Amino acid sequence: MSVLALEIGLGLLMLGVFAVGLVTRGDERRIVGLLSALGVLVLAVGSFFLEPSPAPAGGAFVLDGLALFGKQLFLVATFIGILGSLSLSDPAFRRRAPEYYLLLLASLLGMLVLASARELILLFVAFELMSIPLYVLSGFVKREDVAVEAALKFFLVGTVSSAILAYGLSFVYGATGTTDLAGVARALAAPGPLLMLGMLLVLAGLGFKIAAFPFHMWVPDTYEAASTPFVAWLSVAPKAAGFVAIFRVYLEGVGDPVALWVPIVAGLAAITMVAGNLMALPQRNSKRLLAYSGIAHIGYMLVGLAAVSASGTAMVLFYLVAYVFGNMGAFLVVESVAQAEGGSTHLDALRGLAQRSPLLALAMLLCLLSLGGIPFVAGFWAKLYVFWAAAQVGLYWLVLVGAVLTVVALFYYLILARRMYIEAPQRTGRIAVAPSLALAILICTLGVVGLGVYPKPLVEVALRVANGLF
Amino acid sequence: MGWNGLPILTLITWAPFVGAVLIMFTARHHPLAVRLIGAVTTGISLVLSVAVYLAYDTEAAGFQFYEKIPLVPALGISYEVAVDGIGLILVLLTAIIIFSGVFASWTVQTRSQEFYALLLVLVTGVFGVFVSLDLFVFFLFYELAVLPMYLLIGIWGSSAQVRPRGIFGWAMRETGVGSKEYAAMKLTLYLLLGSAFILVGILALYMAAGGSSFSFLELEGAAFDPVLQRWVFLLFYVGFGVLAGIWPLHTWSPDGHASAPTAVSMLHAGVLMKLGAYGIVRLGMGLLPEGTHDWVWLVGTIATINIVYGALSAMAQTDLKYVIAYSSVSHMGIVLLGAATLTEAGLNGSVFQMFAHGIMTGLFFALVGLVYEKAHSREIFKMGGFGRMMPGIATAFTLGGLSSLGLPATSGFVAEFLTFLGAWRSAHSWWLFPAVAGTFLTAVYVLRVVKQIFWGEIPAHGEFHDLPDARGPEWVALGLLMFVIVLFGMVPWIAVYPIDTATVPLLIRLGIRP
Amino acid sequence: MGLQPYLILAACLFTIGLFGVLTRRNAIGILLGIELMLNAVNVNLVAFARFTGETAGLIFTLFTISITVAEVALGLAIVILIFRVRRTVEADQLHLLKG
Amino acid sequence: MNAGTLALAALGLPFCSFVLLAVALPLRRAGRAAGALSIAAIGGSLLASLVLWRTLPGESVELTWTWLPAEGGPMATVGILVDHLTASMLVLVALVSFLVQLYSLGYLEHETPPALGRYYAYHSLFAFSMLGLVLASNFLQMFIFWELVGLCSYLLIGFWYTKPEAARAAVKAFWVTKAGDLGFIIGIVLLWGQAGTFQFSRLFQMAGDRTLPTAGLALIMFLIYLGAVGKSAQFPLHVWLPDAMEGPTPVSALIHAATMVAAGVYLVSRVYPLFLLTPDVLALIGWVGAFTALLAATLGLVQADIKRVLAYSTVSQLGFMMAALGAGASDAGFFHLLTHGLFKALLFLGAGAVIHAVGTNDIWQMGRLARAMPQTMIVFLVGTLALAGIWPFAGFFSKDAVLAGVWEGGLAIPFLMLALSVFLTAFYMFRVVFVVFFGPRHAEGHAHDAPPVMAAPLWILAVLTVGWGIGLATRGGGEKAHGPEWVPWLATALAVAGIGFAWLTYQKRVVTPETLARAFAPVYTAAVGKFWLDDLYGGLYRSTLLGFSRLVGWVDRYLVDGLVNLASAWTLRWGDGLRRIQTGRAQDYLYGIAFGLLLVIVWGYWR
């Protein structure tokens, strides 16, 4: 099997989607969604049969453990995202469905390549391939006035960040004389000022992608305005890709000098956790609340990153998986409710959900508990592990900040639970959930619970992957 | 396995859970059926608890009715249940309280099927904690016992009148002090924070013992590093202590108990707070002898603060439920003080007080619920002369009050007296004096409340006329609890025998007895 | 002439671009600022390639140029869409979403 | 039947009666039937006690069962200890209880049946508790029943619970005695810490062979004595007893005159061997007793409420008993306890008959009742003479023994105080007699002698008081008085002087009470103000205890919890404030990026 098997498969799928989009008209175009879902599912399943191949020295494109882990994660997340998108029933959307799925798949392709990229140019190109479709997709929704506004903001912030990233990469290239990441890693053993500047600029650029404070500001607006299934996917997959890129650039093969980044990353982690959690408190829109909570989660993952150890990295990978399930599940429940409530994503739309649809409420509750870090759902182990990793390297203050902020986070998750379970519903009708959406939510819930009950296998995989980096 | 092949502890634990499932799936729209299912399933637990209690072999001592089913062999997690003398009596307590609770909340109207289902799920968690020997499963049950509380208080609770005043008045307004949502949120956040401490402690022990088993019996055999013991004991103390209401982490409890619906207050103050104390005794003292010796001074001192401070705070309250809630804070001080004495008398007193206070406070909250339901008021100083209209409730309340102030022939006295003996024999004999002072303060506030509410004349403003006495199902709850209070007060040895079989080995483990 | 002047030039370009991005209210103006920033990258890359003799930088430049084009095209498309929907391209009047 | 069985029967019958009355609702609600059951039970107890008393074996009988087990032998036991002390006390308690319960049938005839049932349930419980206290074989059990009689006292004072004064008095009685009991329980715990047992017999044995560690024993015995101070209404905790008169009069007769209040004296007598080891404490007991006797006697002078006069007289007489105990004359003290139990119950029941007839407690509203209620007058007079200590009534011998004992014990000043009290006692009691039975008639009414069910107990008590006294007189004037010859003469002279002075003041009006009040103005003012002790305690309770509790409550709600709220409110505020940086303007977001860039670079280089 070629190391490019997944990328080739995805390319073929994109061609297929394109072709079907050409030959179908109007409502028939729904079929492209099914096709993409199926295709991504096949790829996702297939990815689990791939074996990581040891990276050739100086190879620009590798399929090592990290790459494979990332790809599997992206594929699963994309599959869930597409499943969620299948329920979008707006006529305008249906008409433009091939466009939507093609862009989604294109972005996915960018991620897949990014996960494997061990070369600066490839990294940058994959990064842009991933990003540019996202700008389009975020404007791809019924209420155009806010969607385009969100798209513009996302675009402007994103491009400026890209420029910063590219500027940084140019310095890295200039200081090391190579675009190979292995060379960069070697040069980092004795970094000169130019290289340092470059690496810092790159960090700022990647900070945008993972939405660390203060590069996060596009997140709430975009999440609020864009279509929810897309946001569910946007909130996890590109972030995961961003983290994979960070691991590649900052950790892989760098050795001891990684300690250089600890204070910066720890600082970013702290302010991101603080800002995300605090700003989530006053929110009245579910999507916006989840957006800020997502920022906070990035902060928690940065805690694991700040540990710059194999276990820390592994815990971030675990966290990413837990976050994918928990966050996507929560967003998709919001989408289900919004579909029944005329598109309202206000917190009040969730009122009395437990009485209108107990299962939906339960799924939401489980996802929220996971995000909040309650035992026996995935998020709990995730938080515990990153704190553990940070404590191992002596970052006790960071653990303390994180633990205290967990209480703050629980506060707003419980507010959501209160809306669903305690308050009386505004309307009494039961909520009908589209089958595909229900399936997506089910997958997320199972993931959350399964990882919560039995996290060990994933932890072991993550540890193996992380050990490959050091 | 179990008892003559019968997995009796499993039956006790899961019978309410089955009830909850039945309620959710079969009896959703039949209020009476919901109640009957609740009564029957908790009744099964109660009967079996009594059976276990009677069948427990005090000669053999140790953990009995042992059952074990491996769950995740790779991690050493298994469903492993058994009871010793301490677990035994707490299982009995839980069964009594929940059985009474089912009857005490007979008149819940809104969403009653969900109420009962959540209540039964919660009690499964409580039973589970008391019988689990596997710390992982213990923790699972622990969370199960904490989480439904948020919904139970949030949905069926009641709000109190709290005037935002003082230098932090604005903060109180902003957080909504007094409302049930506030209380539910505070309680849940506090307890979850506490559980995080506990979990870290459990995992630390698990790792230190080699990471092969979560079983209490195996961890008991491991010799932990003294430094580790010191820190983990502190984790357990703070984590469980939040639930046990240790000062100054107790402030969730008055608000929470005051806002919770009757059965939940009963269960929470009656059993869940004991769960915290149980955790400290079982995990903290049982697994960490050296950690215990490092920290008992703190545990006992805080406990004395609890006793006096809680009693004084109770005295200052004007809301009946707050009085009872603060009295729980005070009485939990006795529980922890008894444990901290590290003497046979003190430990027996501590466990006995867990039981005695559970029953007594359960009775109190049941009564307060009844009074509130009938008079629609909790303001002590607006009530008066209720004794004439509700003599039954007045009698029961007085009995509860007498047990609370440690009157002999009620279970409260035995517990307090044993604790006093232990306190004097402990390394910090001065603990005796605040503890005794606490009983006097209790006498002051309890009798003051009894006098104000039930004695004297009915207020002239005519708000309270023809208030009915307790009746029907409510008497099942009250009668059972009153009977238990008197029974265990008069013949305490039926409880002290089994308790002693568990506390003496604990003392031996702590190196206090040879 | 050494490497440094080029780097300084690029830095100036980048800073001017950033300044433009931060101060222009018109979305088109911001786009132009971004263009300047990306051009600074190109200058950098070419200069480094020239002085290290490594060709990768030149290839990188080609990629950046093409990506810049794609981004600007997309940006203009969004700006046109914005103008159609909201009748303005002033970036600071677009604040329906906030808080 | 052996002694143990008899004692258990005496103890068990009232208990069974109580349980039946408590559980069997219809029976209790039936009222008189409940009374009959209770009376039958206590009658049985009385019978058993009498048989026990007559057949008492020479040495004490002890039975014990484990109550609180522990590793290596029980930590605490329950049991019974029967000796001569116990037996006489048993008879007294059972007898007075029986008579009072009988009397109550008439006294409370107008109560509703449920209330009457409740009354008798309390009475059965009291009888059980008091008998249990008497029979207790160890300190713990003593304490248990000690508290239970306190409970009954509380419940019975508050029997008319809708009366605010009764409610207040009941609670006050409980609190004040409880305050003393704090000392008691601490003492017990400390003693256990010292000796490792609660068992009287063990402790006496240890005291006997000097194996009881004496270090700190004085403190322990003082603490135990504090319990007696509360229960037996010694200064300064005597304040609850007069207020306790809010309860029904038979209750006052039984609990607050004859039996429960004597429990403190009984306690000291019971564990006298231990007190003998601590002479300092004994001396204190003597002084406090004598002072209490004098203080209460002065207070008794100014009361208008007949029951309060009797109440202060009870306090005073309890002081006599304690003084005797303190002086080493424990037999005299206990002797006085027994005689006092009889004649004080008689006085209270007599007063009850009067109150029942005229419907008021105020002596100034009574008068000339001698003609309307001759029987009552006679029995009341018998009681009064006994209390005043006139030969040949029983009180004469016991009081004489007390005085002699105190003198012999070398407590000269207490002796003087007691002597003065003897005079005052005679004075204030005859003040009541003259005003009530011979004074000018004030109120119209249809006063008449009590019905037989009430009269019978009165006569029985009167006969016993006289008969016992005569019996003692014929047997040589009471073998218990070992003091100097002049003591009985002095006592009689003082008593007669008191009677005469009262006659002059209240009958002949040679001296008006107002003149006396003026002559002893400071004492009079102080006595009217009850020596301001009530005000002091009330002030302490309201200002210190309640004030402090309010402070703690405030601290808890507004500081301890306030900090929690503050933290959460701040968090919410910061969240809201931070949210405002999200202005919605793209430019500001770009500023965010630039700021972040700056941050990262500065951070990176600054290290």
C-alpha cells in the first residue's frame, strides 16, 4: 500500500462527487452527500487497516504513527460532520450541495496532507488547502447577512495569520537553509535569533488555527453564523490538524531544546483557559457558548502540550479524540433542536428538552459532562491525563489554574443542563431528529461513553504515537 | 458468594435501580404505580438490609457477603462488594432513609415519575458506595450518588428568602443566593470538586500499589510511602470532607439542604454526608495509617469548630430548614471528631453517630417538609402553637430534637457519649469541651424552635388555621424513623457489636492497638 | 549588498502591510495590506534563496504567490458578496455578531 | 421473689405502662383509662418497693448487663444496685408518684381525654425514669435516667404548652439543668478516663483500697456536683425551679418538690464514698447548700404566688440537705430528703386543692379558707408545721439532724445561715397559712374541700408525716441527731419565733409587712428582684449567646459563604467584562492577532 493511499482515495472520491454533482439536478443532489458520507466512511474504516510505515530519512511525506492517528481522527470527524450535514434541508443548500461537500472534502484533503507533511512548503500548502475552503464554507448558509460577515472576519483574520505563518516559515527556512523539518529540528539545538523569530511567528500563525487566545476572536462569530453541522466539524477537525502541525514543527525530533517553548505555551494555555471559560459564562447562544468552551478546551490541550513530554503529547491526542466526540455531539444536538425550533440556537431553545426528547437531552448531557470532565465519560480522563502530564513536569500552577477553571466550566455546562432538565419547555411538541443526525449523535455519545468507561486502549495507542515523536 | 449463594448485597444495591427503570418505562403516567414501585423496591432493599444485619456474623467479623465479578481484568477493576460492621450499619441506614423518603414524598405532584426514578438511581449510588470494595466502582457509585442531586434540587426544590446584605451583598444578588438553582449549582460544583480530589487520591494509591488492582483488600496490604500517605490523606480529607460538611467548605450544605425537596434533604443530610465521613474512615484511615497520624489533629480540630460553629449558626437562623441544615453541619462534627480520636470508643461513636444522625436528620427533614407542605411557611418566628393542630408532627419533631441534643435513650446520646469518651482518651483531650458545649448549644436552638413552632399560641393573623396532622403514608416514614431512634438509643449494643468488629481491626491497623 | 537590507525591506513591507490591515476600514484596503504582508514573505524567501544558494526558497515563493492569488480572489468574492448583502464594505460596520 | 426481681418489677411496670400509652393511641386518647393503667402500674411498683424495703437483705444486690460492648469486656453496663439507700428512695418515689397520680385524676378532671392520656404517659415515663435513676448501678445509667427525668420535667412543666409562660418555663428548666449536666457528663467522662469504669461498686472499691488515682479527682467530683447543682436547684442554678411552677400542681408536688429535685442530693449521697476523698468539694457543697437555703428563704418571704413560696421553700430545704451532705452528715441529709419528700408533696397537694377550689395562685386573693376547706386546712397545717420543724412532726427530727450535722462538721457560718433560714422558713410558711386560711376574705367563690380522690392522698401523706414523726419521737427522738443538746432547742425556738412573728404580722397586724419591707429595704428590694439572677441570665442568653450566634450566623452567611459568592460573582463579572473585547469589528480582531504576535515575540525574547 502506498503511503498516499488515503489521499488518493479521497481524490477519487472528490472526483466522484464532482461528477455526480455535474450530472444531477436540483433535489437529486442530495445524493452527493450520501456519496461523500459513504466514501469518507470507507476511507475511515480503511485507515484503521493501514500500518504506520517508518519515516524515510528526509522524507517530505510520511505515514508515521502521528500522521495515521491524525488522519483517522480527521476522517472520523469528517464522517460525523457529513452525517450531520445530510440533515440540512434548506432548498438553497441542497441545490449547492456538491459545492459544499467538495469544499469539505478539499479541506479534509488539506488536513490529510498536513498530517503527513514533514517539509515546510508542503506544510504551508496543505495548511492553505485546508483553510481556504473553510472561509467559503463558513459563508455557506441561509441567513446571508451574518454568514458573509462571519466569513469576511474569518477570512481576514485567517489570511493575516497565514501571512504571519508564511513570514515565520521564511525565517525558519532562511535561518536553517532547509525546508526539511528534520533539518529544522537539528538546527533548533542551537537556535539563532532569526530561527527564534521564525519559530515564534509560526507559533502565532498556528495559534490562529487552533484558536488560542488572543488569536481566537474569529471563533465565536464564525461558529454562531455558520451552519451548525459544519461548525461541529470546524470546531474539531482543523483544530486537531493544527495540533498535529504543532507537534510536527515543535516537538518531532527536537529533543531537549523543546523546553524553550514551555513558558510561552504554558502562558498561552493559561490565558486561553481563563479567557475561554470566563467568556463562555455570559453567553446566551448555545453555539457561541460552545465556541468559547471550545477555546477553553484548546487551553487544556495546550496544558498537555506545555508539558512537552511524550505523555503530555499522548494526553493531548487523547484529549483531541474526546473533544471530537464531545464537542461534535453537543453541536449536533443543538442543530437537532434548532431544526425543530425554526433555527434558533438560543439557549432558551433547549428549555425543557428532557421532556420533549429525553434521548436527545441525555445525549447532550453526556456530551456536556464529557466536556466538563465528569468521571466515566471521555472528557474526564482527558482532563485528568493532561493535568497528570503537566504535574509530572512540575507545572503545578498550571494544573491549579486548570482545575479551578474546570469548576467554572462545569458552571456553564450545568446551566445548559438546567435549561434542558429543570426548566419548563416553551413548546411541548416532541422533537423529530433526522436519521442521519441521530446516527451522528449516537456515534458521538457512544464515543464519549465508550472512552469514558474504557479509555485504556486509546491511551496506549496515543502513548505509542507520542513516543515516536521523541 | 453472597449469602447462601444469594447475591444479597447486589440485590440491595440494584433493587432501587430496577425500580427506577421500571418507573421510567412502564409506569410513566400512573402516579400511584410509581409510588408503589418505589415503595416495593426500596422495601426489598430494606428487608434485605435487615436480613444482612441480622445474618452478619460478629464472631467472624471482617468483610462478609462477599461477591466479586471481574469487569476490566486488565486494569484490575472488578465489581467487588462486601460489608463489614461499618458498611453494614450504613447500608441499613440508607435503606431506612430511602424507604421513609419514598413515603415522605408521597405528595410530590410535578413530574413525579422522574422524581422517583432519579431518587432511586441516587440511592443505588449510595448503596453502591457503602458496599463497594473496588475503589474504582466505589468512585463510580459516588458520582452516581452526587450527580442526580443537581436535577433533584433544581427541579423539585424550593427557594428560600435570603436577604443580600453586607459587604458582599452585590455578589449575593448576582449569584442569586437563596434560589434553588443557586443551591443546586453550588452543591454540585462543590461536590464535584471534592470528588476530583478523591479520584486523584484513589489513582495515586492505585499507581503506588503497582497499578494492578483497585481492590480495597489488596490496597490494604500495600505499604505506601509515608510522604505519599500524607498527601493522599489530605486529598481524601478535603475531597470527602466537602461532602461531610467540614468547615469552611460546608456552605453548600445549608443552602442545598434548605432548597432540596423533602426526600432529597433526608437522603442528602441523612446519608450522603455520612458518605463523606465513611470515605474518610474507610479510605483515609483504612488505607493510610501514617497519613492518618499526620493529620488527625487537623481533622479533630476542624470537627470541633464544626460542632460549635454549626450549632451557633443554627441558632441564628430564622428559616426552619436552615436550622436543621446547620445542625447537620454541627453533628457531622461529632462524626469526624469521633473518628479523629483514634480510640475504640470514639470510632464506635463516630460510626454510631453516622447512623444516629442519619436517622434523626432524616426524621427532621421529613417533618420540616410536612410542616412546610401544610403551613406553606418555613419562617420559624411567624409560626406558633402548631402542637395543637398537629400533635403527631409535634411529638415526632420533639423526639428528633431530643435525639439531636443527645438526650439519653435516643440514639443521639449513645453516639455523642462514645465520642466524648473517645475525645478525652485521645491525644487531644481538650476536644471534649467544645463537643460537650455543642450539645448544650443544640439544646438551646432545638428547644427554642420546638417552643416557637409547636408551643405557645397560634399567631393571630389567621394564616394558620386547621392545619392537618401527618397522615397515611407519611406516618410510615415518621413511625419507622422514630422507632429506630428509640430502639438504637435504648439497646445500642445491637449496633455497637458489629461496629466494634470493624473499628478494632482498624485501630490495630493504625498501630494504636497491638 | 548583503542579506540584511533585503530582510529589512521585507520587514518594512510586512510592517506597512500590517499597519494597513490594522488601520484601513475598507475591506479592500485590508486586502491590500495582506497582499503587502505576503509579498514581504516573498522578498524574504527569494533573498534567503539567493544568499544560501538553496532553491527550495524559490519554489516556496511560487507557492506563496499562487496561494496569495487564490486568497485574494476569494477575499474579493467575499467582499462583493458583502457589498451585495449589506451595501457596505466598511469592515467596522459589520458587527452584527459580537460579545 | 428476690430483691433483684422486685426492683426490676418496680422499674418495669411504669415502663410497660408508658410504652402502652405511647403506642396504643386509642388507649391514650381515652384519658381516664390511661390514668387507670398508669396508676395501676405505679401501684404495682409501690407494692414491689415496699416488699423490697421490708425484705432487704443485709448487703447490696447488684445486677448488670452489657450496654455498650467493646473489645475485651463491656465499656458500659446497665444494671440495678439495691441497698438501703435505694430501697428507701424507691419507696418514697413510688409512694409519692402513686399518690400524685391518684390525686391528678381529680385535679385534672376538666382536661380533655387526649391531654389526660398524654399527662399519664408522661407520668409513667417519669416514674420509670426516676426509679431507674434510683436503681442505677453506675454513673452512665444514672446520667441516662437523670436526663430522662429532666425530660419529663420539661414535658410536664410544658403540659399546658399553649400558655406562653409555661412554654418559657419548661424550656428554661431544661436549659438551666442542662447547663449543670454539662459538668456532670464531663465529670463522668473524666472519671472514666481516670478509673476506666462507671460502676459504682468498682469505684467504691477503688476508693476503699486507695487505688483510685486522686490527681484531678477534686475537679471531677466538682463537675459531677455541678449536675446536682442544676437538678437540685442550688445557687446559682436555682432560677428554674420557681418558674417551673407553671406546670400543673401535682407535677410540682411530685417532680419539683419530692422526687426529681432531690435527685441531686441522692446523687451526692449515692457516691458519697467518692466525695469523701475530696473534702474541699464537700466543704463547697456545704457552703453552697447553706447559702442556697438562706437565699431561697429570703426569696420565699416576698412571693405572692402560693406555689412560688413553696418552690422557694423547696430550694431552701434542698440547701439544708446539701449543707448536711457537705458537712459530712450524709445520713442526716438523706433523712431530710425523705421527710421533706413527704411533707413537701403534702404541702403542694394541699396548695393544689386550694388552687383547684379558688382558681388562683395569688395568696392575696384567698382568705378565710379555714372555714370553707377545713380538711385542707388541717393537712396543710400538718405540712407547714413539719416544714417549720415543730416537734413531733417528721420534719423536726430531720432538720434537727441536719443542723446538728452541720455544727458537728465544723461549718460554723453555714450553721448560722441555716439557723436564720429556720426562722425565716417558719415565718414565710405561716405567712401563707395565716393569709390563706385565716386572712380577711377577698374573693367570692364556692370554695370547698377537695373530692375524695384528691383528699385521700392528702390524708395519707399527712398521716405519714405525723406518724413517722411520732414513731421517731417514741423511739427516742431520732437516733440520727448526734449534735449538742442545745441544737433542737435552738431550732424549735427559732421556728416558734418565726411562727409568732408571722402571727403578729399577718394575723394581728401588729407589725405591717410594709414596715418590715422598709426596715429591710435592701434585702427586700433584692428579693423582689430575685437577686437579679434571672435578669443576669436572661441578659447573658439574649446578649451573649444569641448575640454571638447572630454574629456567627452573619459571619457564615456573609463572610465564609460570602467569599464563595464573591468569587463566583467576580468570575461572572470578569466573564462579562472580558466578553466586551469581542466587539464584532474585524479590525479589532486583527488587533487581537497583532497583540498576540507581540505577546508571543516579547514572551519569547524576554525570557
